Amino acid sequence: MTQPHTVLLFGITRDLVGQSRLSVPLTKGSRVSDLVAHLNAQYPALTGVKSILVAVNSEYAEPNTLLDPSDEIALIPPVSGG
Amino acid sequence: MIALTADPIDFSSAYHYLQTDEAGAIDFFFGVVRNNTQQRSVNQLDYEAYGPMAIREMQKIADQACERWPILKYVVIHRTGVLRIGEMAVLIGVATPHRDAAFEATRYIIDTIKQTVPIWKKELFADGEVWVNATP
């Protein structure tokens, strides 16, 4: 059984996917690496981005970070502020 | 003081905020919109931020700077939205007792912002647009 996880998209990732927010079905116990694999499979264009990090609740997360449906998850393509 | 703003950055109010009797040095860095990149003419830049996280990351950087240098006051302001050539995209200001620390802390803050803060800029050309640094 899967649960919906909300994922925010910015910059090039939003342009490639065509949406600023996705609802991604993930099984309980899924980790950041599972989310990335799911999105890369569903949106192959994302694999052309130089790097994509994942933030969970506004903090950079590790590939093995566990995800919860209540988390605010965001894809972070290479930053270019300044 | 840390801020993200869609409005033009007001240098003089930042300077006013930094003034304190213990400061012997106030150092500023302004990042401004340049009219070219890699020999290509740029019309505008469009800045986008993941607001809550950008504020948190900028605060972390300022806190780290305050641990390393004797900072009396600081200002970090980043613009969002479409900016024209010459507009200020980022302002860093640091007040310290002596100048070495002010120079070093200002440099540290802008360099680290460019590495970790979730803000993205898109270069708008006459014939297209590119998210900076996003693709190999």
C-alpha cells in the first residue's frame, strides 16, 4: 500500500516536470533514495540535471533519510543564488 | 538581519541598521546583475527561492560567521523575481571592531550563500533562457 507524499519543485526541476508540486505515492518506510528513483523513472528528463538534492522539512536530507507523508519534501537542483 | 525580498534592496537602510558605536569597520558586498555571460548578452535574471529553507540556510551561514569573527551586526538580503541589468540581487553587510574581520566575514557569507542556499537564477536572453549551473 502506498501513501501520498507532497514534493515541491523549483527551478529547472519544476520546468522539466511542468508542475511546482507533485503528489508521489511511496510505500511506508520509503527513503529519500526511493523517492529519487521513483521520480527519475517517471520523469526521465530529471536525470539530465547536474545534481538533485532533497530537502525534508527545510533541511538537506541524506539518501537514507526516512520519509513520512507529513514531511514537506523539496527537490533542490544546483543552487545559483548571489 | 536576514531577508528575502521581491522589492529593490535599500542600501541606505542596511547601512543605517549596521551602524553601532563599537564598530570600526563596516564592509559591504553587492551582487548586481551583469549584462553578459560567457560572451552571450543577458537581458534579465529571474531569481526564485525556496523561501523558508533559504531563510534558514542564510541564518545558519550568518550564525557560523558570528562564531568565527567578532561580528557586531550583519545584514543579508537577497532579491527574488525578475531583475534588470544593474539591479542589486544580494547585499551582505558586516560591522566589526576592525576591518580584517569585516572583509573576511563578508567574503565567507557570500561564498557560502552561493554554495548552499536554495535560490536559483534563470538567465533570460533575447533568444531563450537557461537555469544557471543546472545542467552539465
